[in-house]
Amino acid sequence: MYLRFIAIAIAIAIGIAIGIAMIFVEIQKIFEQLFVTLSGKFKSA
């Protein structure tokens, strides 16, 4: 009974951790693109 609950809790925790990690990667990509576009604008100006 308890083992099943613990297994489900661990599975949910891993799923959330993977989701957060993916979100952080996406945010990092967006910031890199913004930085590249901003630096490109400064160079052209």
C-alpha cells in the first residue's frame, strides 16, 4: 500500500523535475536569441 504511494510520488516528482528542466532550457534558448539579436542591432547601429 505505502510502496505504491511512494512509487507514484517519486514518478510525479521526476516528471515535474524533467518539466522544470525543459522549461529552463527553453528560457535559456530564448535569452540567447534575444542577446544575439540585441548585440546584432548594436553592431549595425
